[in-house]
Amino acid sequence: MQNTEIFDRISSEPDICHGKPCITGTRIPVYLIVSLLAEGEDTESIIQDYPSITPDDIKRAMKYAAKLCEYEAYAI
């Protein structure tokens, strides 16, 4: 998956969720999707709770998070 494929479904708008990256066309932040997956939720249950997203959106959210980890360094 190339970066353009990721960013066509992940966007950041100052007026939506305080500029946090979200699934494009929704107010569902990437961090929420990644957190749900980390807690053990599966794709089907996430989509059931958030029917405006697709399995591909979830994959792209994970890819986006991976790219952030690749390029950003934060002290924990």
C-alpha cells in the first residue's frame, strides 16, 4: 500500500476532532481505531459499532499509525 492510498482515506481538518487524523468523511479518529484493535476488538465489531467505515479504512488507519511510528520519535 502506497502513501497515496493511505492518505486518500485519512485526513486532518482543523475543525474536525481538533485536527486529529480521522477516517476521511467521518469524525472517527485514527487513534480510536488503533486503540480498539490494541484492546482486542476485531474488525467486524469495530465496523458494527462504526458502520460508516470499511475494513480497508481500518487497514489504512493501521498503516497511517505505522508510518507515524516510522518517522516520529517521542519520549515515553
